[in-house]
Amino acid sequence: MSHKPPASPPNFDPDGAAVGEGIYGLPHTPQEAATVLIPVPWEATASYGVGTAGGPAAILAASRQVDLFDLETGRPWEDGIAMLPVPEDVVAWNSTARSLALPVLEAGGADPVLPQEHDLRRRAAAVDRLAEQMHAWVGRTAADWLDQRKLVGIIGGDHSTPFGLIRESAARHPGLGILHVDAHADVRAAYEGFRWSHASIMRTVIEELPAVATLVQVGIRDLSAGEHAFISEQAPRIRTWFDPHLRRRLHDGEPWASLAKEIIAALPPVVHVSFDIDGLDPSLCPHTGTPVPGGLSFPEAVTLFRVLAESGRRVVSFDLCEVAPDPSGFSEWDGNVGARMLYKLIGFARRSR
Ligand SMILES: [Mn+2]
């Protein structure tokens, strides 16, 4: 990629404590930066714990503690990383959608036919319309930066947030593959009455985006029988490495490096990485909305990124979702892990280009 690194201001010291307002304390504007991050503080349909709408702010705050030098990827900051301001429209849509959704979530969903659930259905439909506005906004914003040949990442928010980016990315790269790290399969047809649920993102991707050639899932350990059947029916377009099966092979002595190569080999040449933080061991994301025991260690996830970059495949876009700060404000651990995972992901994605 022929991107000219932006000149750093004379008073910028990459080894010093972060002083700038930007992510990782960096001085770059989005126009200068090779990597542009779009924060999407949206969690309208969070069904269990809430707080992922605070993900972008938590990652931004914690990012200032991350050393810019990285042992594995060198200096990913050099050609610029910038996060756009938190979009006020999305904040307002999220809060309206959240109030509309609450009674539906409390009722465990909206029945599609029962007359007495008419109001719940009306609410769920209104939430879906707001979600579509959010997707349209994400799509327009992402399209602008993708057309400038930037690496574009969504910082969620819940896992419904990257749909607009994946759609734009796939439109520019037909045959796109998705590397999806998650505890959940996210292939429910709809969830709790909402078409645009955090639990159905990959179902929508598979059904509505024929330009997505392959979905490769890793770390999945919590899904319904219906989702399990859907994954089997969709093979080989969906390839899932379930977490218990990966653990068993590791315990039987197979090295993670060879499992990672097997997983990455299933991907086409151009890739979007969709990273739900709950794909990791929940000790690394204790406040995320739907934690599940098991999952990847931090170094296992980073090895996947490394093997992906070294394979010659190209990462053109990504999302990092479901990071939620400690509601008491006491611990910044979730944001810390999120900011470090993001830095590794950007570092290896930049190397892949
Ligand atoms: Mn998940």
C-alpha cells in the first residue's frame, strides 16, 4: 500500500507518556491516518449485561497506557491511527432504541401473532428501524474511508454494529472472508423479537451478503441446536472451530500454531476480522454482556492474527465489539485488554497489506 506516513509534530515523543487526545495518545487526524476507527456506542438489544455502549470510551481511555512500541509488530502507530468522534446521532438512536426494547426484553421477546403482544411487536419493529438507521450511518461513514484506501475498524458497541462496514467491505472485495472470534455463533434468525439482534449478525451476513464467500468461526462454545444445524447446512461457506473441540486437540498435544494454520487456511485471500471480546477467556473481559467460560487466551488470539498476516492474506477491515467497562468505574481491565487487542490487530492487519 502506497501510504505516505504523516509527519509527526516535532513535540511528539513515541517513547514518552501519552499526552495527546487521540487514541494511543497519537496526534494523527483521520485524514492523515492509515487506520480509521469508527466508534459505534450501540447496545439496543443487549439481553443480559449492559455496558458495551461504553466500549469505545473505555478503549480510548485505556489506550493511552499502551506503549507504542510492540515486540511483535514493531511500530504500527507510525502510519497513523485515528478514532472518529463519538457520533451524537448514534448515541441518541441507541438511547431511544434501548427504552423501546426494554419491555420486549423483559417479556422475553415479542410473540409474532398473539393480539395482546401487539405493543411489544410495535416496539420491536421500531427498534429494528433505528438499527437500520445505525447500519446506514455506519455504511456511509465506512464507505468514505474505505474509498480512501484506509484500513477501517468498527469499535462497538454490541455485535450488531459492524454490519454496515461488512456490507461495504464485501461490495469492494467480492469473495471476502470473515474471521469471526466469539463465544457465540451469532447465527440466530432473530432473537427475542429483534431482527437486528447482537445474536444474529452472522446470520444476516450469510443471508444478505452473497459477496461474503466464507465465514470462519473460532472459539464458539455457546449456541442453540438450531444454530448448530444452520452451521452444518451452510458448510463449507461456514466453517466453525468450536472451542471444546479445539481444547481437546490442544490437550491431546496438538500445538496451537498448527491449529491456527488450519483455521487460517480456510479463509479466502481478502479478510474482514470480526472480533467479539467474549471469544477470549472471560477473565480478560469480565464485564462483557454475555461471558462464557472457556475461550482463547490473549496470545492464542494474537497468534491467529500473526498466522493470518504471514499467510499472505490481506485484512481490509475489522471490528472489535462487546468490550464493556466496569460499571463501578473501579477497574479499567476490560478497556486495557480491549486497547491492547486492538493494537495487535491493527499491527498485524497493517503488516498484511
Ligand atoms: Mn459473543
